[in-house]
Amino acid sequence: MSHHLDTPLAAQGGQLYIDDLYVFNGDRATVFVMDVNSSVTKADIKRGFHAEARYEFKIHFNGAETEELAYRFAFGELDGDSRQTLQVYELTGSDARDDSAMGTPVVQGRTGEVCGGGNFRVWAGRITDPFYIDLGQLATVNAAFKNRAKVDRSAWRADQATNSFAGTTVESIVIEVSQDEPLLRDGTEIGVWCRTLLATDAGGWRQINRAGHPMMWPIFWPTDTDFSDPANARHPGQDLPEDGEEIASAVAGVVAANGTAADPQSYGWSVARQLYPDLLSYKVGTAANYGFAARNGRTMADNAPEVMFSLVLNTAMTSGLTSDVTRGARSDTFPYVVPA
């Protein structure tokens, strides 16, 4: 659930708020990328990753409701070189669902450096943000959802679209897991989400934020500026029973106003069932693409806003932008991101 937008809490603690999740095929490996702490808030109060937090990738297999694999990242305090130590742990089976489980250490190193061992390569640090969107277009979609009204395009033109995230940065976590890893063999069907957790005074962990599909938060909860919505703290398995009606109703109201669905209620529920549980589905070893015809993982070049706007409005919506606007923010080789 993307949190690029400027909010009071994000400005205070952007290290804990997830901007994007990417899953795609690497060098005979599966690549998982989590971006946090966008500079788009203009605050950029604290660089790096939160030293009292955990950053986790959670992986479900073959449509299972719960995860059987997790990769957990922990970071030290910033040193004099503005670097941080990092540790990566692998958790499998029931441990992947247990916040108190320690897991198996698989990688250690420092931010800004490629590190790894065995079936893993890891990189973490500040990068040029590869995400792209014109926030003027998002404003038109937000207004339509807020008012259950037609999309008013009079103040936004696709031929004049600009990338509102040009020149911004994020903190990025990249882990590449070889297909020799037993649980992530070629052809395995996985569902992926990521989350941030913060240590509590009582000695446990509190889930702060999570992400699966792109653009969920900006579309459905753009005014939740203190991130108090229950979606932040719950498990994806709770999404449809606890929140399906809200998503279905919101979509139904908009497609009814825009005349893009003969049966708005049925269409609203079809969207809710596509987006919930909020997991990014991917078939290991295949070309990733978050597109119109299919959603299979997500690359950093994919035009996620265009896909999501078209889905929730049930009509084609061009973003006015192509992946060329962020070509310089992507690399064909590990770590696939471009350090800032």
C-alpha cells in the first residue's frame, strides 16, 4: 500500500512507511525490492533505516492464506560514514508467522555495499526513486472516489503530464534469492507482501505498515494522514472479510457515476476480490509484468498507476507517462536500483 504522499506521520517517520514493493526475475533468481522513506514529503528528517525496526518480505505458496517463508532485515545505527550494519534472517514454516522467532542468519554487511553468501545477494541504501506518476492525475481520481462522481479531466491533460517524483529518493532494500533455494524453485507460484515493524516497550513488535499491490493507499485512503486505518496492522488473510465491502462499495460508486459498468455492485466486488488479499502474485522464473492483461509480479518499469486507475474505473486511463521518464533510475544488473 503505497505511502509516497505527504502526510504528517510519514514526514515524521518515513523510515517505517513503504513506498513500493517490486518482485521480478533476476539472474536465475527472484528479486524482492522494498522502498521506504520517500523524500517527496520534503521533510527527509532522518536518513537511512530505522534501527529499532524490522523490514520483512513475507511469501505465501500456491495460494495459501498464510506465509511459509520470510526474509527479515534489521539495521544498526548510522555510523560516521552514514552507513548502517545490516543483518538478514530467513524464517520458514511456522517461524515465518511468528514475530518472536529468531530465524536463521543468512547475510550480514553494510548499507551501500553488495553483500551475500550462498543463495543470496543483498543491497540496501539510498536510491533514485524509479516510481513515476503525475500527481495531478491522481487528484482527479481521488476527487471521483471522494464524491462518487465522474472523473473531471478538465484540469489535467495527458499530453502535459510530468513525473511528480523526478529528482526524489527512497531508501531501498534489495534481496535476490537464487532458484537453487529449495522453496523458490523455478515455476513456484508465490504471493508476496512486505511490512515494517517497530519494537514496543513491552518487548514485542507492532506492525506499522504493509504493502502488496501498488497504489492502494493513494486511491482508497488518501486522507488517512495519521495512518490509523486498520489495514496497516492486519494480515492480508483478513482483508476480504474485514474490508471487502468498503473496496467494493467505493469502486461501485465511481463506476456507476462514470457509466463504465452495467452492474456496478458486481464490478465493485470483482475488483475487491482481485485486490484482496493484498498480495503481489508471481510465478518464479517468469518475466514479471504488472499490466492490463495480467499481473505477475512487478518490475520497476511497470506503469502501475495506469493499470490501477484503469482497473478501479473500468475504463482505459493513460497516465501520460512511459517508463522512459525513469530509465536512469533502473539497472539491468544487480542491485537493479541506482544509488543516489
